Amino acid sequence: PPRRYLLGIYAKNGQDQKAARMLRQLRAIEPSFNIDTFLGDPNYPISLLRRQGMIDRARLCDLAYI
């Protein structure tokens, strides 16, 4: 779970290298992980990020191709 939150926080704060590292780590430990699920699945466990407005959709979409 911390990697999920760090991905969102790093992306929101413009820390692209750190966000990319979290993205790679999430893909390694969650084989089905993808940005579309992160952004669009209301059941994906990042509710606090959503409630706090900590999801930068544009930046995360840019990172999706890493």
C-alpha cells in the first residue's frame, strides 16, 4: 500500500523520477497493475489520495508509458 500512495504523492509534487520508481515497483509486485486502474477503479485501494485531491491525472498518464 505505501507504494500506491507514494506514486500519487510523488506524481502530484512533480517528482517524476521517484514516481516512475514507484510505478516500476508496483508493476513488479502487482502484475495486473496499470495506471488506468489506479485512476479509474473506485475499488482500487487509494481512497485517501482521492479524498485529498492528490491525484494528478495528466502527470500519471504521462508516466504510464515508462
